[in-house]
Amino acid sequence: MIRSLAAWSPSPASASSSWVHLRTCQTCGVTLCCDSSPNRHTTRHAQISGHPVVASAETGERWLYCYPDDAFAEY
């Protein structure tokens, strides 16, 4: 089932708010803010899109997180 991604798209106001770390969706490649950031866009994207795995987009970090399994893996 394809769902609209409009519900999670950052608005201009939220896009200008602060973020802590970035995560990249391994299904579609979008890079969004992490759960430590006020808007938690990566988790919202995973919930709405059904895309299960993200990777850290931070320099020097090499790990993946799977939402359905609540599991981290280094690579």
C-alpha cells in the first residue's frame, strides 16, 4: 500500500528549527532529524511510509537502526 508522505514532510517553520543528529532512510534516501531533535522527522517518516531502516548520517558513525525490530547494527 502506498501512503501519502505529505503528512511527515517538514514545513518551512520546522525545517528552520534546530536539530541534533541526522538519519538517512535506507529505502528512499531522505535525510531527516533524529528523535533527540524537537520534530523527530525520521521516526515520523518511518511510521507513515513504512520504510523500516535508517542509517546515521553523522561523520564517523556507521550504524543502522531497524524500527520494526527495535534493533541497531554496526557496519
